[in-house]
Amino acid sequence: MKGKETILVNEFINGVLDPEDEMLGPVKDGGHIVANTTPGC
């Protein structure tokens, strides 16, 4: 699988990480992960 240059995290998951969910990456070396957080985090 080829890595992506930029990964955009644009959904809230209520703090639950599920190994059964689809992976967003991988990210290329030197790539970027852009994440929006809720106010107050």
C-alpha cells in the first residue's frame, strides 16, 4: 500500500478507537496529518 502525502481527520469518534475500523493512512515519510478538534480540547 502506498502512503498518502496528507491525511485529513474530519470526524469525531467520541474517544473510541476501533481496530476493526478502516485505517486512514499510512502517511508517507514527511507527510502530514491534519486534525480538527472540538472546542475546549
